[in-house]
Amino acid sequence: MPAIATTPTLKGVRLTRTYGDGAKRRAALQHVSLDLFPGQIALLMGPSGSGKSTLLAVLSGLLEPDEGQVLADDGGEMRDVWSMTPKQREAYRLRTTGFIFQGFNLFPAFTARQQLEIVLNWGGYARGGDARRQADDMLDRLGLSPNKHKKPAQLSGGEKQRVAIGRALVKNPSFVFADEPTSALDWENGQKVMELLRDGAHERGASILVVSHDHRLLPYVDVYYHLEDGLLEERPLTPPGH
Amino acid sequence: MSYALLTLWHERQRYVSGVFAVTFSAMLIALQCGLLLGLFKITSIPIDHATPWDRDRVIWVGSTGAPSVDLGKPIPVGFLTRLAGREGLSSPELYIANFGNFTKPVGGTELCFLLGTRLDDEALAPADVLTPELRAALSEPFTIVVDRSDIARLKLDSPEGKPKINGKEVRVVGVVTGLRSLAAPWVFCSTHTARQLMGPLLPADHTTYLLARADTPERARQIVADLRATYSEDMSAYVAEDFSYSSREYWLLRTKAGVAIGYAALLGLLVGAVITAQTLKTATEASAREFAILLALGIPRWRISLMVLQQSMWVAVIGMGLAYPVCLGLRQVALMGGADVDLRWEVLSGTAALTTLMCTGAGLWALRGVRQIEPMSLLR
């Protein structure tokens, strides 16, 4: 494993987030603090309803916390994501953030190449032939070159998730947030996905946060967090029972 | 290919109802307007069929307050001097156009419209469908020509009896085709015959119109402007094509037929708009998770809105692409049945503009679906 940088690029500071009112009020996050480092792949686990997805959403700039800060390295400067205006936050996500979700969410009408091209074109990263070349490069690295003209209906589950990973990585983000990226896949394809994400972190220097229930992912990550009842703790990378 | 078009093609079964709604709407608008214009062309037949190749050069002079060719009142023949001697203008000729009382050979009467003109080869006024043979026949006193479509209406197919106009016996020496009438059948004759038939209803030193041809369209407009400026108190002047337009517009507005067509077109637009809007909104909602991913990645929402609007434009283009050939086909069918559907470029481009506007409105309505998309929905 390559050396992890000592300065975090994403810091969650005393994050609190509650849902509901009155007697139904429930704390999903209670003063949670977390550092993510460049080149590091972190795993966030915990039982259902423990607040994993809430923490991912808060850290990624999708859900505002009730209290606390999310400080992110944006062009060498640590900025509080939740002090930005919505427009600034949208632009920040465009510059820095990639997402992978359990459900792939690929456009049924587009080929694998077009799924990546649309991000480059609409995000203003590249246009026309340049966008096509960059999309092809990424698909090549993911082993999807033979499938670049195929639409989602012609791809297997594993291939679809690799395309989704390509879509998240093609703009070379500083942070990648993956919510249950392997849960819709068999273990063989799940392993491939984790290898690709680990390579994405180590080779590209991205900070990757993976939310999952699956302990089999532990060998593929650099750090493991456990979240339960809104409280976060870092745990050793030894699978239970070892 | 654009992302909007790619999606449209892939999800064509979803979009087909919207496309057909636009097709239906465009057809309804184009055919209704075309039928109306075709119908009201009848009101300007005497102008449109008089030297049609020179409609931008022939000048019509008539009484004041005659917005339509069938509403001209007698004017003094002496007005000829107002036209005579003008540079680049031919010698003016008389045109008698008046309603008459047609008595059918078997009895009963019908209103008719007498069109009395010069009949020589140089004359401007006679209908272009009057062949040299018919013109020669019409040179005999009390002879007339009518349109084939009016033969039955005037009972001229009856072997018995003789027709009369204003109580004077006339003889039908031929028929023409394609000059259908609305209220009163057109009756073509010479100025001499017309004057005889009108009798005291048209004083001897009066006519209904004066016609003259300028050497250029520019000259025609200049002379008309000059005549209007000088003699507006007791006569009116038009270039033929403007008089034709004025005649049709007058009857279109007078009969309020435009209002009826407007309601029908509005109905078509409403049906098209509702179905297209619903189709686009449903399609947008079906792609909500894919759009949510793009929003999470920081793609601006306006990009997605633009794609939905592009889809609405494509629905408009494809819908109209289907509608226009069908309209042209139906026009041929209508022509075979004797009805003219005037699908001039103004009708087609106006329909295109209305349909595009409707689809833009539908697209804007469907954007409500885009505004409801939230990336957080992917994490719930």
C-alpha cells in the first residue's frame, strides 16, 4: 500500500444531523468527526439506519448538517462546503466530487462511452473528440473497451457498475463517494469493483469513501470506520473472527 | 446525435403519443386555415382570374367604401380621365360587376353576379378561363357563360324554358370550370350585354370598375398611391393583388369564420399541449434517477432543463414532419372533391410557429419534473 499523505483533504468536524420533530426526533449523526486523506480508500460500515448514508450525503455536499463543518481542499484552500452558496456548492461538486450508487443509474439510451461523455461535455471538462478520447481512455482502464458501444441493457451488472465507476472517475475528482457499490453484484464482480476503486485512490490520489454492509471489502480499504447510533469510531482493519 | 434525440429515439414508444398529438394538432390548424382560405378565395375570383400573370401591375379603380370586389357601386365613366395619359399606364377599360336576378328556365329565381367585360385579346378584365371561342360566342348580345358547378343550381340542364336575368332572356353559350361560387353564381358576359341586362340599375354613363395595367409593379403602386391621395373622397384604387387580399379579408372578418376557425385551432393546440406536456413530464420522471446522478456530480440543472426543452422541440419537428405530408395528401383528396385547401407558405409557417410555441410551452411545463429531482433521493 502506498504511503498516505498526512494532511487530510476532507474534514468532517463535529457533524450533527437529526431527523423528525419532538418525540420522534432521532439523531443520525452526533458530533461526528472524520478525516479523509488523498490516495486513501475508507470504508464506512454500520447497521441499517445507523446514519451511514447521511454521513456520506453531508460530507459530499448533498445534505446540510444541523451542526458542524465539512472542510474540503478546493484548489489548495480548505473551504467550508456548507458555507458556500448552493451555486458555489454545485460548482464545487462539479470540480471535486464523484459518486457511485448501488443502482448504477445509467441512461438506458446511451452507450457506455456516452455515459462518460455526457459528464465531460455538460461539466465543461472536454468537448467533441476530446471528450470521446477521455471517455475511451477511462473505459480502456476499466477493461470496458469492447463494450464502449453497448447500452446498459446489453451489459452485465458488473459491467454496468464499472461504467458507473468510469462516470465517477472520468473527471478526475478529488473525492469519490460510493454508496453500497457492490451490493447489487456477485462477489467476483464486487472484488473487481473494489480493486478499481482502490486503484482509483492510490493511482489518482483521490479520497474515496465507500459505504457498505459487506465485511469482505475490508482487505481492499486503508481505513475502516464503524457508525452506530450516530456515533463514529475508527476500527482496526481485521475482519471479525480473525 | 444529441442526447435529447438519442433518448427520444430509444424511448420512442413513450414519446409516440406526444408526437401524434403534435401531428394531430398541426393537421387541425393547417387544414382548418387552408380550408377557410380556400373557401374565401371564391370571393376574389373576378380579380384573381383577370390577367392573373399581371396581378402586381393591374390597377382596379372603384367606388369608395368597396373593400370587396362584389361590393362596388357605380362610378362615373368620366373617371377615365383620371387615369388617361399617365406615363407607363395602359388605356383604362370598363368592368361591370353587379348582382342580378336570375330566373331559372323552370321557374324560380336565384341571385347571380354579372361580370361584364371587354372580350378582345388585349382586354384585362375577362376571366382567363374564357377561351377565344367562348369570347367570340359572348360577343353576341344577351349571351352568357356560367361555371359548370352552377348548371344544376340554375336549372340550366332543363331542356325546357329559357333563363332570364333581370327579366331579360339570355342564352347560355358555354361553360367554364373551376370558378365556383358561394352566394351568387358568376355570370360572364360582355360589357354590352351586362349594360343591357342591368338597364336602369346602371346609368349609361357609369361603370363599376376601371382597369388599367402599369408597365411595372413599382409604377402600379405609385399610381395607386397618387390616386388615393388625390381622389380618396369619391373613388378607391388598388393594385389587383391587394384588392384580392382585401376582398378575402373582408369576408373572412365579416362572417366571423376566422373566429370559428380560431376556436377549432385553439382546441387542437390544447389537446396537443396537454398530451405533449404529460408525455415529456412522464419521460423526465422516468429518467429522474439518471438526472439525479448528474446533479450530484455538479452538472448544472439548466443542462437537464435544456435537454427536456430540446426533446420538446424534436417532438414538434417530428410531429410536423408527419403532419405536413398528410395535409398535402388530404389537400389532393379535397381538390378531387372540388374543395380548395389553400396550404400557402403562410399557413404552413404559421402552423409551424404555433406548434413550436405549443411544444415549448409543454416543455416548460414538464420542467416542473426537473425541478423536483433531488440527488439525495439516490441515498434514501
